[in-house]
Amino acid sequence: MNRSRAATYARRRKRRMAKVEHDLTDAQWAAILEAWAGCAYCGADGAALQKDCILPISRGGRYTLANVVPACRSCNASKCNLEVVTWMRRKKLDERAFLVRQAETLRALISGGDQAAV
Ligand SMILES: [Zn+2]
């Protein structure tokens, strides 16, 4: 009985935290999707892409422009709350290419407001 109460409490708190930390706008998310044009980790396109926090929420990450990339369902589920470099190495993905591209994409997103018109 106690346990389920605690679980409910934890779930509520989690939801509340997620709300507070979420400051990525829909427009920013659309721009991120367009910039990557596929899964940020494995490059899959055409898949349903989900918001993935590079630094997981459980490790202090937030849903912000600098911390969110599109991930396919498979990458998102597999990465879960692992540290991104650890996970990419384990998956034999090119974490260096990812980090470089992520930095470039972020720079373009921040500076590119006007010229970003399709
Ligand atoms: Zn992927």
C-alpha cells in the first residue's frame, strides 16, 4: 500500500519536473528536425523521430535547444538514460561525428533564424 503511494508520488513529481524543464518550443523542435533530417545518432530518416535529450533528464539534462536531438524509436529506446558517448561507443556509432554535427547544427539554429526559411 505504502509502496504504490510512493510510486504515485514519484510519478507525479516526475511529470511536474518534466513540465518545468520543458522550454523547447514547437518551432525550435521543427527547426531541429529539419536541420538533422533524420535520426541524429544512426541517420535513419522517414522514421517517426522522437525528442531525445543528449544529456538524459535523469542526469540533469533538459528539453532545450542545446540538449534535444531527433532520435528514431530504436535509438531512443536503446540509449534510454545512458550517457551519450558511452552509449554511442557501445553501439559502435561515431560519437565524434555526432558531437561535431550537433555543435554545428546548434550554431546554425541559434544564428540562423532569418535565413532558415525553406
Ligand atoms: Zn536512430
